[in-house]
Amino acid sequence: MSDNLLKDPYNIIITGVGGQGNVMASRLLGNMLVGRGYYVTIGETFGASQRGGSVMSHMRISKKSIWSPQIPEYKADLIIAIEPVEGIRVLARYGNPAVKLLCNSHPVYPSSVIRGETGYPSPEKIESSVRDLAPDTTFMNATEKAVSLGNSILAGIVLLGTACGAGVLPLDREDFHETIVNRLENQQVELNMKAFDMGFRLLKN
Amino acid sequence: MSYLTDNQNNDYLLMGNEAIARGALEGGVNVASGYPGTPSSEIIEALSSVAKERNLYVEWSINEKVALEVAASASFAGLRTMCVMKQNGVNVASDFLLHLASSGTRGGMVLVACDDPGALSSVNEGESRPFARLVEIPLLEPGDFQEAKDITKWAFELSEEIRNIVMIRSVTRMSHASGNVRYERLPDTNAKADFRFDGPLSDPETGPVISMVVGISELQHVPQQEKIKKAAEIFEDCPFNTYEGPEKPELLIITSSACTLYSREAISLLNVKDRVGILKLATTWPLPPRLIKKYLSVTDRILVVEEVLPILEENIKILAAEMAHEIGPKTFYGKNAGNIPSVGELNPDIVVSALSTILDVRVESVSESFVKEAAALIETGIPVRGLTMCPGCPHRASLWSIHNALEMDGRKGFVCGDIGCYVAGLWPGGFNTVKTLHSMGSGSGIAGGFGKLRQFGMDQPVLSICGDSTFFHAAMPALANAIHHKSPFTMIILDNRGAAMTGFQPHPGTPVNAMGEAVPSLDIAEICRAMGATVEIRNPFDIEETQQTLHHLIEHQEGTKVLILSQACALSPERKDNPKYRMKVDEEICIGGNCGCNRLCTRIFGCPGLLWDEEKGVSKINDIMCTGCGVCADICPAGAIKREEVAEYVG
């Protein structure tokens, strides 16, 4: 765990497809950081038009003040992608060569792909094009891990665990535990903790 | 206890809408009403979640006009009251709003309008701000999350001071964004309601509460304009209007709302804080003239940063013109000069671009090769993610049947659409079925009009669709009108049992209210029958029966008919994680590309619960997405998609 922010403001984007638990992940992460005494600003798009569409949560972490709920182009420090193509979309607009990308490898096919109008890039193509732009990228099948726990919606929590274990955020396992105890129903705490730990170990030194 | 009712001075991460709700609680709100609409819905939801604890009355009303009337009654009886809606809702409420602004209010009354610049979750990006000027009431715009709370609390006091309704305008990036908010203490909750009406007509505290009396405008309009003048005077010293920057900046940014945060970010990115000042206005109508004069005097170049229409820009320019002999000529940048777009939402990059041109500075960014490579990847490498209905959505099944029935009829029949998730009927995901789309309830009003065009030789079958909440909101008058005028069309009510698009808020057809209490539910079928329509009710998941019914209704076009397609939303508590069927594709039977259907299931029906297995050349079920509605089994001409009943299903 890093004791301080690597940058101020530190900019995080969590992205995925509507219904993947994007908002929940950003809310939990935000509450963990407010608990640590940081200013947190989150900007997100949700609502009917986002059902099945691309979603993004922009998070700004600062010791000094709140910031714009939209991160300027090419200024993300950490991208957490619950869906690979959405990760690419965000990387291309908000990334930079130094960005850290944590990417779920499990795809959610857009309707145009299901209808056969366009193709979905192969895992190899996704990996090579992403690494070209962002060398510091980690792929994992967070959905598979989540499904092994009984619910694909936990993929975001697995990735949150990875982010917290990677040493780039001033957060530890206990911060997550404290936040979910306050925010979630009792019976959900253990399951979310398991999902978090699955991710937490991945990049933990 | 909810985190919304903590009575200590703690810091919380609140969504802007939660901050507004907390501000209302700190301001001693007693009654709150609204109609759901993105991005406003969480305010009433937050207040309803603490209604019992804080002794509130909270209601999801039938529509925004009635919501405003319900909230106004509480003000007339001396209570503090709030009414919440999205920008389009202000149009609906505006008839009563004009009258209310004329009669004035008693207990503090606040209207919260949440605009959606860029129409992220709306049919349009219509503005609510002009209403404040139109009906002559004060307009407040919070510039961050702390202010969203603090200004809401203050708005009740302001309303009581000027004895009129006060409007707060938020935007998506304020309402649906989150930030730190420090709480203040909550007041006692022992208000008593008493409507006084025995005094003279001219007494705003004890007389009857009425709008304009015909022919004697001075009785109301003169005092109303005194109120708005008083508000302008109060705004001169409003602590929420702030200036940051050098004493004599090269350029003054005048801004409000979320644009304040974009402007600050742009100044920081360009490192020009010694050259540019920001006047952030929270009181955007009426503008306080002395304050504006003071800051227009610090520089000759002014950039107005606001979203959508140049309302602030124009109002500032009027004051600048009036003061020109004292402050000298000014150069204005903004929408008129082309620095800031007049459509869509803003962001820090747009403000950076405007400032770069005006100040001739450049921002440091990534290398050109990164930008090029990133752009190429987007253009060639990844598919767009178009909007579609959820897997297992009853609207997909309904629109499928409607589309097929109209195609088979062959007379170029069409559907007049309405506001709800079924706007997807416009797109391939909804089979391009919807051919008109406007405001709440308009589909049925327009369809009723089309029905009368037979006189002019139009013989195309006419259908309208609307949701259950939309039916109550605005489609009932359209239906009554059509029946009365014997307009031949079929109104299809897509009843998915709640305002599903905005998060399952209750409406008059549901058996609970906003506070979770049991209430009488109004039966849509009975209402339509009482109006004189013939009514059929079908389950849209029964494709065959639904299509037969539609064929019959389209073929026999006499009179106004109603077809209710009743099935719960796939995301509703009753269907979520409760699949009726386990779906499977029999790979022996599916002959994929060689079947005459040419993969009808994925190519046309397109439910996200289905996938096309390129390698095997067969259809397959996406087990993570599939909700087990079973409809695709009836779509497949080869009978390759099989359903198996799930034993644990709760019906």
C-alpha cells in the first residue's frame, strides 16, 4: 500500500457495460478513500440510456480539494476495465504511456456484434493493441473468478481488490472491509470480501 | 439510521442528488413530491428512505404538474416543501408554475430541476433555466456538492423571505456526480400545518391564495416583481457567489454550476491562474447588478462558460450594455463568439481549448504518436456499443410481435412511440418499429390524430405504445380524446409494473407508494374500459397469442382499442435472478448459416442473451446474460433453441 497519493489529483476511471456494477465499484472505492481523509470526486453516467451501453466512472482523489467530475483527455493514472473493449475505448481517450490498466478479459458483446454486423477483436488482438499503448497492463478473467463465487457482478470487486493490492492506492484490505460492513447487507460482506481477496493477491508484492 | 440523517458535523461522500436531499433535511423540509426522471430521481428516493425517521410526507406523483400542486399545498399551509423533476418535467409543471409564482407561497418552497446537457439520458437537452425568468422567480445553481447541500438549505429561507417559490437547477454532472459534503445539524421535526384564508384578498399571509385576478394585474404582478427585485438585492451579498484569481486578471471567466469545476481544471492545466480569474455565480437569475459591475470592472475581456443556451452570457451582456458608460466597452467570449459550443455538455478539455485560443497558450499533453495510434485503434479496432434493450426485456418481445404483425399486414402500418426504455423501438434492436417520438404521452395523442386522417385517404394502420407509468402521467387524456372522437387506432400499453427506466418507482397502478406504504392500485384495464375502449390483455412472452391478437386488432380498425402487454421488467425484483427457463441450443438441430432463417435469433432478434458461435456455425446461449424468459425458443424456425423449466422458479 502506498501511504500517499502518487499524484494529486490521482485520476482513476472505472469502465464497463451498464449492469456490470460500475457505479457500485466507484462508490465503494470512493467511500474507502473518504474514510482515509481524502477529497473524492466521482463523475459518472448512468440511467436508461446506459443499459447495455458503455459506462464510465471518473474518480479524482486529492488531499486538497474536489476536482472536475470529468477527467481531461490523456490524464488518467489508473484504468479499471470490467470489459476489455471498454478498456480500450477509455485508454484511447484518457490514457497515456504511463497509465496503469487493470483489464478484465471477459467480453460483453455489443448488439452490433451479436447481429453479425461487426466483429469483436480476438483476445490476442486486444492484448497486443493495449500493450502498445499502455505497457503497464494486467489482464485477468475477473468474470470467471466472480462466476466461481456464484455471481458475475462480483467481477468489479475482484478488480477493485487487484487495484488495492497493486500498491498504487493509499488503501488496504481493512479499508474495503470497513466500507462494505457499513454499506452492504450482512450476508453480502463475506462474499464481497472473498471476491476482493481473489483480486488483492494478484499484484500484491 | 441512514447516513443521510447523521446529526453530527461529519464528512460524507454524497451524490449531488443526495446532497440536495440532505440540504432539504437540514432546511427542515416537511413535504417532498416529484415524478421520476434521470438525472433527478435519487432526490425523492433519498427523502422517501428517511420519511418515517424525519416525519416527512414524500410522494411520487402522477406527473410533474400534480407534484408541484401537491407540494404547493404544503407551502400554503405554512410547511417547508420541495418539488423535484427533470428538465422536461418543468415543461409539464409550467402551467401551474406560472400561476404559483403569481399567487406566491408561504412556507418555504423549492423547485429542483435537474437538466441533462448533452441529453445523456433524455430525449433532448431542453433547458429549465429560462422558466425562472419567464415566471419571474429566483434561480440558484450550485457549483459543487457541498454547495448543492448548502444552497438547498438556504433556498427555503430565501423563499420565505421573498414569499415565493425558488428554483434550484442542477445538471447531470452535479446530480449524478459525487463529492465530499460536510453536514450541519438537522432541525426539529414538529411542524404543524394550518391553511389560513379568512383575511383580505390582498394579504399574502392570511387571505385566499390565488393566481392573477382578471384585469387587476397590479394586485399580483406588481408585488411579484417586487419579490424578484428583493431577491436581486439579497443576491448582491450572497456568500455562494465567489471570485478567485488575481485582482486584475487578463481574462475573467464568469460561470456557474459544474462548469465552475471545468473552468478551474482548465486554468490549472494551462497554468494560467495568474492571468485568469473566475467569478462563480450561484444566483444566476436575477443577476445582482452591483456585484456584476464590480467584476466587469476588473478587466476588459470576459469569457462566459455555461452549457447549452447562452442564457448567462446574454443576461451579463444586458447589464454590461447598461453599465457601458461606467465600465467601458468589453470584449465578450463565449457561445456567440464561437469559443464555447451551444449544444452538448462541456468538459475541462472544451474550456482548455477556448482558453488556449483566447490566451494563445498550449497545454502539455501526450505525444502526437500516442494520439494517432489511439485514434487509429478506435476507428479500426473496436466495435461501437449501440443502445439496446436488456436480455429478457419484455419490450423486445412486444416490439417483435408488433413489427411482424405490421409487416404481414403490408399496408405500411406504423407505431407512434413514447418516453421509456421502449424508445429502443426506433433502432434495429427494437426492429425500427417506432416512427414518431416526442414527449410523455405524445405517442397516443399523435396516433389519435393520425386515426382521423382517413378522411384524407390515409389507410395505414396506426398503433401507439406507452408504458404503464407514462399511461398515468400523460396518455390518459390522449386516450379519452381519441375515444370521444372515434379515432380508429390501437394503443398498446407496455405494462412492466413500475417506472422501470428510472429505477422502479411506484405509480398509481402499483400497490405501494414512495414511502413503502400499501395504497390502492388503479387498474389500467378497468380505466380504459370505463373510458369506452375495448381492452385485451396479453403476455408478450406468448409470441403466438400476442401476434394473433395484433393481427386481429390491425385488421379490424373500427374504434379506439387498447392492448395491454403485461410482463415484469427483466431487472425487476420479481424477475431478477429468478429465471423461468434454462435455455439451451441443440447443436444437432441448429443448422446456422445453412438454415433459411440466416441466423434469425442473433442477426434480427438480437437478445444479448444469445451468441453466435463462429467456429461451430451455430447459435448458443450466453449463460451469464440470459434471464430465461424463453422467448427465443419461439423465434427459432428450426426449433433448435430449447427451454427447460427451472425448478426453483418463483412465479
